[in-house]
Amino acid sequence: MNALAHPTRRAILQRVMRHETRVTDLAAPFDLSLNAVSKHIRVLETANLVKRRRVWREHFVSFNAQPLNVVSAWIDEQRAVWTQRFDNLDAFLKQEMAAQEQAEQRKENPQ
């Protein structure tokens, strides 16, 4: 997710995950202009990770977990697939090694 590639956007997301926050309060800890922080927030909005609401002149940003939940579910599915594949490979390699050991033992101890 490109929206999470920049550390400033990750920091903004961390803050709004706790509670809805005014844009000016989000900008305070960063050595960036309010305009630059707003651009980062727009990237997060485009990715649907945050929602912005306006009350008079104040802009408030809140977290939207749904896109991350979708990504998390996909990662869990992929993890299950790859775990099964590695387990299958492990079982296959163990069978091959056991067969190879048996063949070597037959060579060493012919009856």
C-alpha cells in the first residue's frame, strides 16, 4: 500500500487510530507545513484509510480500519497457503531422505 510507504503518513495514521484528531493537532509534532501534512492526509483519504469531516473551519480526521482489515485477511490467507506448501515440501524432503538412507543401508548390508 503506497499510502503507508511514507513514515509521516504512518505516524499520522497511528495518531488517528486512537481518536479523531484535528488536522492542526496532527500537524503540530511534524516539522512540516500544514499544507504538507494536508497532502499526506489526502493520500490517506484516497486510500480510504482516514475520513475527514469539517465543522466550521476545523477539519477532523478519523481512522477507517476497513481497508486494513481486507489486507490483513488477504495476508492471513496467503500465510495459510504458504504454510501448507512448506509443510508439504518438508514432508516430501523427509520422505526422500528416508528413502535415500534405506537405499544406502541396502547397499552397505546386502542380504
